[in-house]
Amino acid sequence: MKKNLGLVFGGRSGEHEVSLQSAKSIAGAVNRDKFNLFLLAIDKKGDWYLADENNYLLNADNPSTITLNVNPEQAIALFPRNGSNRMIRLSDGAELGSLDVMFPIAHGHFGEDGGLQGFCDILNLPCVGPDVLGSSVAMDKYIAKQLLLQAGIKVADYVCADSLSSLEETIASVKEKFAFPVFVKPSCSGSSVGVYKAQSTRELLESIQKALRFDRRVLIEEAIVGREIECAILGNTTLLASVPGEIIPQDSFYSYEAKYINGDGAKLELPAKLTPDQAEQVKAFAKASYKALSCSGMARVDMFLTPGGDLVLNEINTLPGFTKISMYPKLIELSGVRYSELIDQLTDLAIQWHQERQGYLQNILNV
């Protein structure tokens, strides 16, 4: 029997448009012999709609101007009922059935940070990708660094500041620890949104002020000299680590535009030109980082390979891009799993993890 798959995309996020691109790619690859696909579009206000697959995007082939096209009469609500979930159409109260598994591809806030995963828990609904814990800690770069360091995983050195910090003291601390350039990042953000490269004291001040528009806490990180290596992880307990890939930015760093808009903004070396020993080290490092942040389902692990041969973690992306130029599906495919098979495996992993967690919950309730 076919399963009802809810593909959730859009949302109240700075990565809204990226999400639309990812959704388009996934929708085109879903195995219709296995799934009934429900396109659940979230607009920038946070309203949910059941989208028409034939007409849910405008400017679909232009990453700069892509936008949702939804019918207000198809606004929906999801709610828990009888141990499962129900969808209703708000315009007339019609019940539209229930979902068997959710595939959230709403990158960034309210989709990747644990919020949507928690909503799925309330709905008793399996959810592709890491659960609430893995999603939330990976999204917060400051918290992630604490856990990674505790696990013995090397990360870029940093200074943390928040909206209450003295800018003068923060800048003095940065200049005492690091030489320029440095990178300034919101603690909770993704896809290089709000990330700035500062080459001087003036640029550092401006970058901190701009980054604080995206989050109350920012990190100022040392610039790591090294190759940008990425590894895709697939699995819950038994993990597949992909062949590593390399990002070779054509600009000063791998920006939002290079990732999703300008296809020439970075060169992708697939697979990365590494020795067999280096490739195995990357895979082991990626798996250890994935486990340290309690990830499940999938994640893309981004790291630097220094000239001295050290690996330094950059970040873990728990809902990586699924666009036509995205690294995660490309790396997994190079490792033997085709795009459509990847979707099947991710949904199976979500259901398995949900069933395991439900078993723990039932044991708790029976105590």
C-alpha cells in the first residue's frame, strides 16, 4: 500500500527560496509507486497550504526570483487525532486524510532548528532527518562547538558575543586572539546567511552589527587555511559516509549566492582529490561529528583539511540543500545511492527511528 508523504517546504526563514528549489527537485524524484505526495507549502507568514503540483511555483527555473504560488482556498491545518494526525482544509473544514511520513525541506529557522521536528512528534508522525535534539544543537553553532569539543573534535577557535556585549571589548578580544581576516557568523543560521568576512577593525565592527540582525549571539571565528571538504552521512545507527567532495570557492568564501544562485560561484570537485587514507579519515571524522550531535537520518558534514593534514569541523547541516547543484545528493549518488532511492531510504529511516522512539515512550508510559 502506498504511503502518504508530506513534503514540507518554504517557511518563515531567510532560506525560503532555497527550500522551494529543494522541494522542486525532491517532488520530481519521488517514487509515485510507493508514495502519494502531498505538497505542504508554508508561506513567509507561516500559513500552510496544500499546493497544486502542477502550479505551485512561479519563476521555478530562476533561483533569484522563484516564489510560491498558492491558492488561499487551499489553506490547511494539521492536528493530532486518535494517535495519528489529520489534515483539514480551512475554507470548508473538509478532511484531507493523514500523513504516514513527513519530509521537511524547510531550511533554516522553523524547519531545521527542531521546531518542525517537535511538531511532528506532537502529530505522532515520522520525520525525515535528525529529531528535535539533533536538529536544534546542530543549528546553534555555539552549542554545537561545546558538544564537539567535549567529544574531542577540532573546531575553529572563536570569540562569542551577544547583543549585550561591549563591542569595544569584543573587538579587543578578537584582535588579541586572531589575525585578520576573521569570519563573523550568527550562532543560529544556515546557508551562509548573515556570514561576513572581515579584513579590518572597521569591517569587523560592521560585520558584528550586521550579524546581530540575524541572531542575539554571534561567533567571530579564526580563518582556517585549508581545503573545504564535505561528506554526506546517511543512516541512524549504521552509517553510510559518502565519498568526500571539495568546494573550491571562486569568491573569497562559499557564500549563499555561490551555494544556490550563481552556479559558477564555486567549483565542485567530485570526488575530492584525496589519498585513500585521507578519504577514510574524512569519513571517520564525519561519522564521529554526526554522532557527537545526536544526528539521525541524514546530515552533511563540512570541514577543513589543513596543509598539515588536520581536519577542522566547520558545521553540520541537518537539512542540506537538495537543489540541482547541492552537494548532499551529489555525494550520496557518487556513493551508490540514486536520488530517488535516497528519498526512499530517508523515509524508511524516519519510520524506523520513529518506531524505536515510540517503543521507548510506551515503556515510560507503562512504568
